[in-house]
Amino acid sequence: MPSSREIIDGILEWTKKALVLGQNVNSVVPIPAYGPISTVLVALIDQIATAQTNQRAAAAVLQQIQTLAKIVGQSKDTLDSGITSLSMTDLEKIESEIQDQTSKFKGPFDKFLEDLQQLNALSAGLKHKYGWLRLVFVGNDAEIIRQIQEGVSNATIFFETRCHVETLQYLRVIQDKVAEIHSTVKNTERVVNTQADRDILESLPRIDASYRASTNAEKGTFLEGTRSVLFAELERWIKGDLSDKPVCVLSGGAGTGKSTVASELARRLDGEGKLGASFFFTRGITDLDSTRVFFPTIAYQLANWNNGTLRQPIVDAVRKHLGKGTACQAMKYQASDLLHASLDDANKASPIYVVVDALDECTREASKLVPEMLDLLMTATEHGPLRIFLTSRPDPLIEYNLQYPKWTNIIHTISIVASSSDASHGGRRPDVAGHLARRAQGLFIYARTAVNFLGTYPGTLDEGVDYLLQGESEGVALSALDGLYLTVLTNAFPPDSLLKNPRLRERVQFFLACIALQKEPMTPQFLQSLTSPTHAPVTCEDGDSVLDRLRAVIIFKRGAPTEEFRPIHATFPQFLVDKTRCTNELYLVDPRHYHARIAEAWNSYNGRNGYNRWNDRCNGKSGNGERCNVERCNGERSNSERCNSEH
């Protein structure tokens, strides 16, 4: 059995080694009192160990001190291990906060150190140089040992309940500060990454072609309660009754309301969070009549879809895509990089709907690009849960490509047919709706133009209805529409007024020519600038006077000279240049005459602004009577240089 001396020596060997190490090794983030505490404990042990007093009593005291030393050492280790897990960079960032917290935690440690120093001073009474003095003070030694034991016990309790608790709090504050820094950094990185992602998406060439675009406002005039049979069929397709048909094609003649149906379907799908993208082609508007930015626009909308599942895949795809070439690459690369690759990562359980309206109005290099676009769009259904709704006139080119054997099994085709049950009857003149429905014969644009006409008619509603229905014809629908267009024109500019006022007639015919022949919409302000040096200039006031009376058939805002005017429907420009349809020469546009006049105005405009002459861009094709192919020009050189004509 080891002697008391051996027990004391064993305690001393471990405790002093640990405490001396504590003296020499500073904490990464020190509580300043740890070093002095270790020093005092070492001194206290030395005092007791060298005392020639009762060995058992000394061993008991040293055992207590060893326990206290372990507690102090473990507390310091807890602090050090917690701090060393943090980077020095983080600690440097919170240096001032560390100093503040250190001063707050100083009080309990100072008291603990003071108590140990008092015990150390008390232990000095155990040291005696001469043996005879030990005999004299043996009774005092016993009392000193008792007091030291009691003091060490109290110090142990105080350290555990105050100092160690403060150490844990100190560590927690530091860790929280570092976590706060990390959170701030992550948020900053997230903001930076989000902005970087946004910048990448914004670099995609695109156009505002969705159903919500201002250019499509007239297409969003769906009358609730109509087209019930058609939408019931569309609901079957949407709800999965035709799950093996990811493509739905709505086909119908000009003016039958396909675009209105497409707009309403897009709105409903959007309301349900199912619409990923929509693209409404529009004849005569740059990039809305071509496939140039079709796939980038679809990708951009899908990335911003509320569902959010495709955003990161598309951002990554755009980054790779732009790294391989220019912003506007060949269509096959646009579709493959931006759409197909992104859909590979999509959740296959959630269908993504894309609405594409008026394929037949995609007229730029249509014979080559429309078939390619359709093939790439159909292929997209093989990469993800894409469901595509398309509308088009019965165009031979489009129908041929949709009937390609590879795709016929995935296409559900619907022919739009006006349902008489959709027409509402009643009111003061229950016969009116029936008369108008018979005359429209399925042409939605007829109904829309008739409503617009009644809304702009200067007299009473009954007078407008009578004027509209006079000479009712039961002919084909297009003839009825032509009759309606003539009604609108004769009401806006009565023939007698035009015959009596040649100058008014000239202005009216010029604006009708701009509507009929101009491929790109113009603004009254630009038209004024274009014609100002010619022999027959037109002003913004002329525009307000003439165009405001044609609001039944054109989109125009009075008093807004910088806003474009354009026909509501393509059938109106076609009517104006066709002498078999526009049977009153007062409103008929002679393409030869007005092509020449517009070309003359452009040449003069370009000459004034230092641009190439109009005829140079026409390749000398003046005078063949074909439809103008003039792109919009806002007076800027870059736009003007794009303008061309097929004369």
C-alpha cells in the first residue's frame, strides 16, 4: 500500500504538470485570470507539500486541490477547444467584441483568484525551518489545514457555479458572433450570387411576348361564360385525361378568337401556378414575328416562374450557353442549351405549361425557321414534363410539320368552332345578339370590331345598332367582316365629307396606307418627323384627328404622340389593299402609289440624317405593289439601318 508521501508525490506530479502547462500556454482567446489562477494553485500545492505536518491531512487537502485543478483545467480546455474550432480570420473580425466580453466576465474570476491567494497566504503558516517550532505550532497546522480544506471546497463550488458558467457564456457569445458573421457573409454571398444570376438572365436576348404584354392587351378581352365547350375540352387536356398528348393545337381561321382563347388559358394557368411561359407571335412587330429570340424568351420566363424549380438549372445553362458564343446564337443551340438541358433537371411529377399563340404570324423566313422551331419545341417534351398549347390558322406549312409521323401521337388537335349557345340574348332588343351572331359566322374579330364600333359611335346605342345592321347580309363570314370594316370607315369618315374635302381625304388615305403597308408600327411623332420635309406633311394633331375615329379597328391612344398605333387584327390591313373586299375607292389603299410615297419620305429622312438611301436598301425593287417590309424606326441610326422595303 503506498505511503502518504507517495500519494502526495503522485498528486503533485500530475497537478503541477497540468497547472504549469496552463501557465505557459495561453488560451486562444484568454480569460486573463486563468494564468494567475494556475500560478496560485501551484504555489499553494508547494506550500502544503513541503510542510512537515500530518501527512494524511496534507494528502486530503492536495486531493481537493487536484479536483479543483481538474475542474479549472477542463473549463479552460472547453474554452480553448471551442475557440480553436474557429478561424483566426473570424476571431480577428470580432476582436473588439471579444475584448468587451472579457471585461464583462472578469468579476467572478477576480474573486476566485483572490480567494485562492488568501488560501495560499494561509498555507504559509505551515512552513517551518526548525523542527522544535513544528512541535509548538502543530495545533495551528491542524487549524490551517482545516481552513484550507474548507476554502478549497468553497472555491470549487464557486468556480463551478460562477466561473465555469461565465466561461460557457463567454464561449457562446463568441460563437454567436462568429455565426452572425458567417450568416452575414452567406447572406452577402447569396445577394451577390442572386445578382450575378439575375445579371446572367438579363443578358439573354428576349422580348416581352407573354400574355400580359401591353401588345397583347386586346387579346385579353375574354367574355366570361363564353367558349364553354372549348374550355371543357381544354380542361380535359390540362387535368391529365389526355396525359399521352403533351401538345394541344387549337386551329381556326383568321379572326375566330384563337388569341383570346390562348390569352384566357394562359391567365387561368398562371392563376393556378402552372404557367411556365407564354409567347404570342404578332405579325409586323420585330422579334414577335420571328423565331430569333423565341427560345431565350421562353427560357427567361421559365427561370422566373413562381415555382422556381427551373431557375438555377436555367441560370447555369445560360452561363454555359453564353460562354460558347454570342448572346444570340443559332436556334438549335438556343433550344438545346437553354431549354432541353434545363428540363432534364425538372421535377417530372409537376407539369409545366407553355402557351404559344399565332404560329402563322411568325413570318420571318417562315418556310425555314418555323418547321425547325416546331421540331425543337416538340423535342423539349422528351426532356421534361412540358405541356405545350399552340394556336394557328390552318396554314399548310404548319399543318404539314405538325403531321410529321414523329409527333402525331403526342398532339391533341382542336378545331375552334363558334358555338351559338355561347351567345347571350336578352335586353331591350333581344334580336340584336342573334343578328350579330349570324353575321359574324364564327369570326370573333367581327364581334370584337362590332363592340368597338358601338363603343365609339357618336349617337345613341340604338342608332349605332341600326347603322351596324343595315343591309344585313347572310354571306360568308369574311364578307360580313368586310362589310363591318366599311361600316366603321364610312361612319368615321362619311363619303360626302371626303369628297368635299380633298385635303381631309388625302390625310385619311395616308394614315390608312400607313396602317396597311407599314410592317412595323409607327408613332404619330415619328410620322410627323418622317413627312415634315415632303409636299404633304402630317402632324401629330392630324394623327389625333384621323386615328381617334378608327379606334374600332386600331390600337391608338389620343394625345400620346410617342405611342405606336397599329391594327387590332391582320384582316384590316388585308382588307384595305384588296379591291375585291374594300369596294369603296375612298378607303382603298393603292400599294403602288403609297409604296412610292413612303419610300420617298424614307429617302428624304435618311438623307437628312446621313443614312444610306432608301432605294439602296431596297435593291431597286421599287414599284411591284407588294406589301411594305419597313421595320420600325425611332429616329436612331441603328434602327433606321434595319429598315427595308420590298418594292
